[in-house]
Amino acid sequence: MRHAFSLLIKQSKLPLLSSALLGLCALPSQAVVFQAEDYSSYYDTSAGNSGGKYRSDNVDIENTNDTTGGIYNVGWIEPNEWLAYSNLVIPTTGSYTIKMRVVSPAGATAAVDLNGGSIPLGDMVIPAAGNWTNWTTVTKTVNLNAGTYSLGVFSKSTGWNFNWIEVVANSAPPSNLPTAYPGYTGVYSGYTLKLDERFNSLNTAIWAKGDGAVGGESICRFQPQGVQVVNGNLELVIRNQYVAGSYSYDHKAEKGAYNYSCGELRTVPSKRIKYGRIETRMKAPARNVATGYISSLFTYKHEGSPREWEEIDVELEGGRPDKFQANLIYGVNVVDWNGTRQWGAWEHKIDIAPADQWRVYAIEWTPSAIKWYVDGVLLKTLDQNWIDCNPSCVAPQVSYTPIPDNLTELMMNFWIPNDGIQNVFGGNKYGNVYPMVTQYDWIRIYQLNTHPLTNW
């Protein structure tokens, strides 16, 4: 079942085009049409062909009464029946529209997918027609990667007929995509875009400003003025300004005074994420005016019982303006970074030159691995098999480390290190000119389709 376009019918009246279109019509429209009866595999809950037409297996096929074309349709459809169509050729990655020609007197629902259900594409809702003759075309827009697939139609309801299914390339104007790198499509197999944040304003239904600080490592306090939206960019700002001691709602504790303010932005609690792909177009401050800072995009959870610290990072440092750091941090019942070392040191500084120009950073987070990309190039993979101490741990790790598997906030912050760590992390602050700004042009959050984000 779910064999990429899985669906079967049981009471039909379908038509369309011609039964021989199993391949791609690689014309400007880039359309592919499959007649319902030209499936390559199927699952049907009853024996025999109730319509008695075209084929002699268990799929129910009849002459169609759809006046738009075709000779046959699949009918007598019941829940959990499916049809699959091989050789769906997608020539280029991009946006496509799926069209299904269907009829149902009382209404019904089908689901479409690719490769036996491994890539779900979503439900097709069939409206109530009141009879078996008022055919309609239902549509859904999806993003597909270039490749060859099996297309499946899966029936979630009884009482509907199926004539044909078509996949058509959409000609979306380039302006629909954010500015990125040459060849950027914003489409990834197995992922669905849930947030396309262009920072035309600060959406408080998604984002909240931080009011804490980065432990004892930072010499600045996150303040509201450290987060601003300017000309379509999110800006996090560090200022040389005194911040009096006050209560931190993020830390749920009193904080002392600081001599610098800085900025942090995070998703609100109702918009936590788990697995998926996270992308941002980001630019660190120019190296001639910023020598000591940390600028970031990361997932973060440090709570629960036991108290788990789970963090996946992209970090830019003033002391390494031609690198970025890809991190996994994990620990149980630890209060500082040093305490996480028994679960391994999974930090890696990677050459990308330069980080103080616009670059697109991405994290792909699945149950079995984490991948880091810069401008679409895969630069690091951390696989669960490499960090689970099997057959043995790699020093300094002494404990099994899982890939993070809890709902987490997505965060960005910009801060300056204290004198004790600046020469090993963040960079020496001697050349900093304040106010100092790091910029984010856009952020995109994609769900991993096998683990949908129900709160988005």
C-alpha cells in the first residue's frame, strides 16, 4: 500500500485522455498523465474486476462517462485500496501541480505519494457531486526534486471514481524564491516548507526576543533593542551600553549588571520544531570592524526530567571569519558546556571563506543523522552510528550520544565572549567597533514529511 499513487475504486464512471501515457510529455508544460487503469501495481480488497473492462485482475474498471476524455475509469473504490504508476519522470526540481479527475456523490478523500509512501504528498479532497456524472478535477501544489519515481494513489474513503492523474510543472517566477545562491530551488525531496520568513516585519506569533545571556561565557545581556528589522533584514546588534541587573524570564533568575547589550531571537513555545530542514541567509559583521563575537543559528532544549541539553548549531566567530562551526551538543543533568564533554566533542570548524559575506547555511535534522550545508554544498554529516559508542567511545566521549529527538526552539543570537575564552572561542575583541551588527535576510523551516510538524 502507499505505492506512490495508491488508490483503487469501486463504483465508477471515469474517463480521460489515452491509456498509453505512462511517460513524460517533456514539452514546455512538462506534464505527465497517467490513466487510472494503466497502473503498474495495485491493492484491491475484493476479488475480480467488477466492471469487467480492460484488464482481468482485481481492480474494478468500467467504461467512463466523463466527457473530458479517456475510455475507462477505475470504480468501486474502498478504503485502503491503492494504485501505483511507475516511471513518473520529473525533469527539473521545482513546483508542480497534481491534478486528479474524479467523481463522488457524497464526497471522499484520496492521498498521493511517491515511492511506496516514502514521500507523502498529501490528501486530495473530492467534493460531493450528488451523482456519478458530475466529474471534477481536484488539484494540489507540491515541490518535487528531479528524478524518476513511482506515483501512488491511496483511497481513504469509499464511493468515488477515478479517471486520470496528471503532474504539471508550474512556472513560478524567480521572485517567489528568496535571494540565495546560483541554482537554489528551495525544494527538497521528503521535506515540506512550513515557514518562509522574509523579515518584512517581526511576527510575534512566531518570534520572541531573548532577555538572558550565554552563561558566564558572554559579557553582554540580551535586550529588546538588540533585535531589529531593517529594510527586510533581521539585525542582531551589540552595543557598548550599560545594562542594569534585572530578572530574566528566559533564565527564571536574577541577572547582574552588564556593560554591553546584545540580541537574541527565538521561536515562541507553541512553534517548537522536531526534525526537518532549517535554512538561513546570513552575514556576519565585516572583519575589519568585528574581531571577537559569536553569531549563530541553532536548535536548543535544556529542560525535562532528566534535564537534557540538546543543541544543533551553526556558529560564526570573529576570530575565524573564513570558517563556520557545526556543532552537536548533548548532556544530561549538566549545567555548563564542560559537563557535556562525556557525551562527546562534536564541534567542527570548517573552511567556507568568507563568512562576512551573505551565505546560505542549512541544517538537515533527521532521526538518524544531522547534515550541515553552506550554499547548497554538504560539508558535514554526523550519523547516529558514529556517536553511539558502538563498538567503543571515542575520547572524550564516555556515554552514548543520541541524535536530538525532542521538540526544540530555533534560536539566533549575537554576543561577545569574555576575556577568558576569547582567544579559543569567538575571537579577541580588540578590533570590535560598536554598535556591531549581524544580519539575517531570511529563514525557512521545512518539516520532515515522515515526522510532520503538527503545530505549524
